[in-house]
Amino acid sequence: MTEGAAPALTARQPRAIHSALTVLEAVAHLGAGATAREVSAQLGLPRATTYRLLNLLVQDEYLVRTPDLTGFALGAKVSQLVAAASPPLRLTTAARTVVADTRSTIRGGVHVVLYFDGRITVVDADPDFPLSDDVRLAREPSRFALGRLLIGETASASALPVGVASDLARFNATRQVGEITAGYGCLAVPIHDANGVLAGAVGFSGPSHRVTEPTAVLDVLRPAAERLAPLVT
């Protein structure tokens, strides 16, 4: 092979690529938290082959492991591919008005995301208080309140990060304090569609004391989520 030339595909490589893609599709179909056993059963692949393909997809960031390390979810590379292939989502004028009103009431970042097929799509990030790391949000959703809300909808209580189940039960919200940036945290309040299905979230990012004692912020985010629901679902 001459220097700089692309490596030639062998006869077996296309089959391996096809197997990896079917594993990726199976995780997307099964949803966040899909286990190797479930993927193997759905595809009829040997368990060892399934584990090998799952680990390769994790290594290349097409999949990520769930917090308890027993399951898998779509990773940052999938989100990047979807974003590249799809036109950017934009909020309607009415929805942007709701978000603007909310931002004028809360001193801190207010963000809106939608959930599609187990992944997070940021549709309106606060330009004055940007998300700390939107790529990491896609890759490690369990580190963020916006990701924990989605995980809380799809995973068992035992698979949730510490405190998430109690926050959902007590506040119907999720939060994170000081794990990404010392002294700061985030909250997420769900947006449900007409059938009660989780469709998105309104998030807040700001000083940690406002997340540790979230009542004042939640009193603003909850009405915003209710007003946004018919506008974004």
C-alpha cells in the first residue's frame, strides 16, 4: 500500500461494520439502560460478540455506559451525527416569549431541551449563561440535571445517581450541585406532552445555594414548563 493511501477493506470487515450498526440500532430501540443480555437476545448474536461490539462502540463514543455500568445508552457521536443530518430545531415565537419571560425573572441560566429517542437535544441555551459543556451533556448525561431527568424516566431507581429518585419524588425535578463546577449547580423540570410522556425540560444553572434550596427557582420553572408544553410538543 502506498503512503497516504486508505486501508483496503477485507471481505470480513463490511459484515463486522453491519453487526456494529445493528447493535447500535438495538440500543436505540431498547432505550437508555439496554443491557448486553437484552441486545444479544434481540439480535440473536452470541453474548461474547455482543459484548465485544458494545465495548468498541463505547470506546468510539457511539455508546455510553449507564451510571450503574450494567446498561448502555446512545453516546455523543450519535448526537453529533443527528445534529449534522437534521436542520436545527427552533422554538416558536410564542415559546421564545415564555423563555424570555422566565429568564427575566430568574438571575441565572435558563435552558430548554427536548428528548428524542433517548437523547438530549438543546433547542435554546441561555446566551448570557451558557451551558458548561454541551458535548459532555450528550456524553455523560448522568452528570447533569437535564440528563438525570431523562435517565429517571427510563431507568430503574437502583440505576439512578444518588439522590435522583428522592428529588423526583419530592420536587418532580432533578438537580446537580458542584459536580461540574465548584459553587454552581443545575436544576431540571420536566415538560410533558398531552399524553403525559416526558418530551423535554426547562433547566436552570446558577449558584449552588439556589439549587440546594430550590423552592424559589422551581416556583418559576414549573409554570414555564407548563406554558411551554403545548408549544414544543
